[in-house]
Amino acid sequence: MINEYDHAIKERQNRAGALRAIIKARFMFSAELCRRILVAEFDLQDGGSGALSSMLCAVCRCSCYWPKLARPILCRSRPFCLQSRALANAHVAAKQDSQSYRRLDLPAANASQSSAEKFASLVSQELEAGATVELLPLSSEAAWHLLRALSIGKRSAEFEVHFAPHAAEEDNRSLRVLARSGPEWVDVSKDWYTGCFVSRSTQGWKLARKLEMDLRDKSAVAVHTFVDALPAALTILQALAAVPGLAAKDHALVCTAAAVDGDSATRLIVHARTPRAWLDPPAKMVEGSFIAYPPGSAASEEDKRVFRNTVHARLQPGTCVAMQCRGPHAAWHALEALALKGLVTAEVEASWVDWQNGEAGGRAIQLIATTGKSWQDFNKTDFQKTALLKAGDQPQVSRLSAAVGAEIHKRGATSIHVFADNIASVHATLKSIASVPVLSKSTGRRVVFVPSLGWASGPDGTKSRRSLRIYTKRLTAS
């Protein structure tokens, strides 16, 4: 009897070890081999019964199974395919990120008045208890319930609007609102006369651009709408989430919502102010970072050489180099220096900034460069998976920017080739990259790029003109 028991235990351990090896091997082989592995896996799991056709993915109902013994993320007693497991991993990451928050479910689309009141009361109770409330509005109705709940509590609420984690991969980026208890109502401004009115037809990207422009010379803005304008509520939240990306900032706006009796109807007003972190240098600009000044059109060869060597010496892991480009020559000299960095690549974020020199002023392109992958690792990138955009000798900024934004939205990255001897074309290409976050279809979506130098081949296959290659990709959260 004891021998039979020991034999059963040993057989079970061997089977479990085989399953673990199979599951580990699945990530190393092709889809067809994975299918065969799954058949063998279920033969082991079910004692050779081959009960494969009875198992479907619990999420998408496909037949690319995720077996029970592989410990799927969502529920250990149900099978999931590999794609659903990837989505589950994103879900778990967001859940782990929100463990310190109190997540509340928003009322459904056709929720009754009593449900709306219960939700508002629950939000108020959680805020009074000192909790940070997390809300995920997915529709206009949900956004309306959210703003209403934050505007009628016993005291005001301060909230931040973010694009949800992993939402950058989606066609419609979902929102994430974090709210905490704010000041007393007597300390909250209810002035809506100087604010921006948001109608049902207002486009979120246009509103975001206006707010970002207003915040260049002041620290607070206000938007308001009629309390029953459901589409406007979602537009306001989308715009507030996009503004930091437009301004190339890492911190969200601090907002408060209030209900105000207007001339003819009750209005919902949202005040947004810039956080203190906006006054600080960008997060990448840590202590020891360097501000460089690209040479202009009158620079000598010695000036250019000194500039390149200085950038290379200062651009080290853990620090960054920042510079402003106010013309074609400055843009070319900056990109040339970054492209010639030895051993490692330079990852660069370009954004529009204001500059002032006495009475003169205008807009310039700010570059913040950090060290990226080694050139050896970067050259292993499969560039065939992304599109190649050729800027040509006279690129149109708006069209090229739209093409770059579309490719990054579709594939996550794209390559741009521009002739290095045409500095006007190089400058226009840099403008296009800096303008991607302000496009209507990618408002607030930040990108980075890696510059490198190569040669363009002529019709006979020989090297003809020097080419600046710019590999542009979506900026991912660190």
C-alpha cells in the first residue's frame, strides 16, 4: 500500500515538472509549435484523454488555450489564451498601481436618480475619511456622474486627471481620475465669467490646446458648462488629461469642480491650476544635467567641434543635456552632435517652448536628451516592422507631423529619413516631431527619437548623399 502511494506521488511530481517545462518552453517557439505543445500539455493534464476541444478562452472564446495549471492571472480555474493573458497582466499592473487608492464604480449609463445620489454620497464619505478615490470614467454619463459627485460634497475635492496606465496602446485612451479631500467651499472660487465655455460640440483636443496656451503665462484656468451637458463633461476631463503632455510636463493639473447658479441654468465649473512641480526643471533634468547652446549660422568649425565634444562628454547615464533650437542651423548642429554620440544612442524628446530675450521672443524647440541603448542593441531593432517616412527636400510640417503621429499610433514607432545637407528640411522635420503631441488624433501623446547618420543610395546603388535617420517612438512611462 505504501509503495503504491509513493509511486502515485512520484508520478504526479513528474507530470507537474513536465508541465512546468512545457509552459516555460511555450514562450520560446512558434505559434504552430505552441499549438502542439498545448495538445501534449492537455494529454498530460487529462491523462492522455486529449480533451482539447472542450476548452475555450474565458475572455475571447478562441481555441488558443491557456491551461489551468499555467496559473492564469484573472482566475486560476479558467483557461485563457496568450493574448488574454497579456491583457490580464496589464489589468494586474493597473490594479497593483491602485492598491493605495479606493476605487469606486461609477453609475451605469441609465442609472436612476437614487443611484446617482448614493454614488455621490459614497464619494463624499470616502473623501471625508481621508481616502484617495480612484474613478475610471468610460463614457459621457460616467464623466457627468463623476464631476457632479465631486461638486456637491460637504467640502470640495481636489482631483487629477490622467490617461489610464497602458491606455496609450488603445484607439480611445481611457481616463483615470484620482480625487482627495480639498479646501472648504468658502475657499473655492466659483467665478465662471472669465472661464472658457464648453459646449456639447466642443472638441477635446482643441480645448486642450487652448488651456495649454493659457497656462503659458498664468498658473490657473477655468472651464464651465451647463450642468446637464453630458458630452461636455467627458470633453473637459479629456482636455485636462492631455494638457500635461502638450506642455511636456510629467505632473497632472490640480483641479476642483463646483456647481454654480448661472443666469439661466446651473453651471458646472472646473478650475485647474498648475502644480508646483511645473515650476521645477523636467524630471529628466536631475542634478548634474547640462544646458548646451547649439551654434548658429556664423559658427566656425572650431566652435562646432567644441560643441559636439562638450555634448558627448556631458551626456552620460543618469544625466541629460538640454538645449533650445531657434533656427535651422541650431537644429542641425544639435541633431548632428547627438547622432555622433559614441557607444550609446541618445534618446531625445522635442517640445515647443517660449523664449524671451529682452523685448524679443518667440517659440523654440527644446531638446532634452538622455542616454539610450548601446548602438549594438539599437541596431538589432527590426525596422521592417515600422514604416519608413522620407521627408524629402521640402517637407510640409503639418503633413509630416500627421504621418508621424499616425504611424506611432498604429505601430508604436516609425523611421524618418532626411537629407543631412538640407538644414531647412532637417529643421522642418524636427518641427514635425515636436508637433506630434498637439495633433487632434494624438493630443498629449509624447514621443522620443533616436538620431543617427547614414548614407542615401543613388539609382546605381552607390552612396550619394548623407542622410539623417530619426527613429521615433512613443514615450513610455519609466
